[in-house]
Amino acid sequence: MSSTAMKKKVLLMGKSGSGKTSMRSIIFANYIARDTRRLGATSKSILRKGSACRCIFNAGCVLNLIYKKSSHYLLNLVDVEHSHVRFLGNLVLNLWDCGGQDTFMENYFTSQRDNIFRNVEVLIYVFDVESRELEKDMHYYQSCLEAILQNSPDAKVFCLVHKMDLVQEDQRDLIFKEREEDLKRLSRPLACTCFRTSIWDETLYKAWSSIVYQLIPNVQQLETNLRNFAQIIEADEVLLFERATFLVISHYQCKEQRDAHRFEKISNIIKQFKLSCSKLAASFQSMEVRNSNFAAFIDVFTSNTYVMVIMSDPSIPSAATLINIRNARKHFEKLERVDGPKHSLHMRMR
């Protein structure tokens, strides 16, 4: 890991069975929703007496030997899976996926309190909307907030009300609104942003895109240049996707679009198409879709992003749009660095 990388610690927490592992696998490990059924709840057990030892745990668990007494060894198992995800060159998400079993949750708030909650940029707490232990869920959430206030008072807090697909469609708005009000009230004095999510639709991508967006250090400069780029090439809309996760990290639209969920739908579709390509030992590079109303171009943009350009002017040939995308690459490559250029893209490109 480069010493110049800007690392941001992200805590992913919630009770066991809330769906943390499934959503993380979809966003960061290229799973599709149906494949997450193979993922069980993270399970661990330690038994050591004499030379006999049985261990069941995920690769990311940390084992700390507390003490040795007679022929028994007592082990402290801290269920935290660490992963580093690089975004836009210098931004690295240091993701701590904390197991949700009662034993480990209690441990986070006592012996591991400082280690877990120190230097946190973002807390993402996942709630199972159909949990039968809502009171316990809320208790653990409040304990997390107390630890955050003590150790990382400037951290941003997000709550994902997950598995919304299990709720009857005509009840979803009401149930989410009630849960959101409760969570915002419990979160005071911290501000809390809530999302409804499901692994079976675009809501999961929408939530994670919104979260990552707030972590990008030069996002306003990025958006300014994306707007200039769209105006220069006379595009209806331009979207910027993170290359590995295909999360939307920035966009600019010149014309009103009807589908408010189009970004997340596109993310999901393209990511699944990339997976299909990889199964055939092929790599996804670019795509052009054209009909009588518009042309859509998806292409590699920088080393960490893809760009999608929507054009409706039939007088602009595909070759011109592709040349413009190519010409803008170097400029946006520089923007990805935290200390990137302060000037904007302003020259005409075609």
C-alpha cells in the first residue's frame, strides 16, 4: 500500500444475520445476489485442551492469546474482517466488517472499544427489517454511537434498513419511514442518514454510492470538470463509475431523465455483464448501445474509473464522442490524485 494513500476507516456493523456479508460480497467481491445464498453467518468456535484443538473461523479473524493456565488455553477471538478497497487512485477504504454475534458485539464495547472505534470516518450499521430482536438491535446500535462519540466524534453515520424485499410492497414506505424516524431520534446528537436496501434491486448500489461519494476528497472539483466535459461534448448526461465496484461516484445531466434509479440499474447490469465476460476469460473494455433516440457509450476512462456518456444529437458521430472521451482521460487521471490540478477542463475537444 502506497504511503501517499489516503486511508479512511469504515466500520460495517450489525447483528448476526442482518445481511452484512452478503452486501459486502456483492459490492466488493463481485457476487451476484443469488450466489450469496452460499454465504452462511460467520461462525467461530475455539476449543483447546492439551493437544486437541478445533477452530472454525473466517480468514480475517484475529486471534489473541490471553493467557495460558494448566493444560487449557483461553483464546480471545475478535471477529473483524479487514479489507482495503482502493478508490480513485489515492483514496483507500479500510473496511472493518465486524461480526454480529452477541459475544463479539459485547467485546467490541469493552476490551476492544478503543481499537474498533478509534479513527473511524464512517459507521455503517445494518438492520434486518424483520428482526425479532429489535430492542436488542437498537441497544447495540446505541452502544456503537456512544463509542463513536467518545473515540471518533466527527464520523459520519449511515443506517441501512436491509432486506426490504421481505416486506409487502404496499407497506415498505410506511415501515421505512417509521424506522428512519426512530433511528434519527436515537442517533442524536449525531446525524444519521438512512437507506432502505435489498440485495435484489438497485437500492443497495444507491446506498453504497451515496456513502462512498461523501468520502471522495475532491468530489466538487471532480463534478465541476465532469459538468464542463458534458457541456463541451454536448452530452445529455455523463456518469463516472468506480472501476472495480461500478458504484456511481459522480454524474452530470443536461436533460431531465425519467428513471430516478437508472444509475444503480446500470451499475447492476454492467457488473453482471463483466462477470459473464470473466467466465469466458474475456475482459470488459467498452460498449456502445444505439437506437433511434440516443446513443450510450461506456468506456474505460482512467485507471480507476469507467465513464458513461449519453448522446441524443444524431449529427454527432460515434467516432467524435470516442475521441473526446480519449482526449479527456489524461485530465481526469490528474484529478484522481488528492493534489490534482486546480484548473478546470475548458478547451473545446472536438
